[in-house]
Amino acid sequence: MNDAEVREEGFFENKSKELEVKVKELQYDLAELQKTNSELLERCKKLGSRQPNWPRGYRPQRYTQKNASR
């Protein structure tokens, strides 16, 4: 092996290690995001399925064509 081949092999070995570290970082970030996503999904389901709590005396009205002609 001459010097150029050794340098080229070292270059690609270093590049490979850098990419492996980057993949590990991205896998960790993905795991955190998936955990956060599942927690938020549970909260959304809980909030979306509960009965609305209107203020006292407030009566929500639906917009209909009958009300629009006034």
C-alpha cells in the first residue's frame, strides 16, 4: 500500500465514523419526538372527547338560514 491508498482509506474510515455518530444522534432525536408525539396525542384525545364547559348563562346558538333572514 502506498501513502495515497492509506490516506484515502483513513479518510473514508473517518467519514464512516462521523456518519455513524450522526445516525445515532438522529435516532435519539426521533425517539424523543415519538415520545412527545404520543403524549400530545393522548392529550388531544382527552380534550377532544370531553363535554364543553360553557360559562354560566351562555347558550351557544347554531347559525341557520332562519336566523340569517332577520
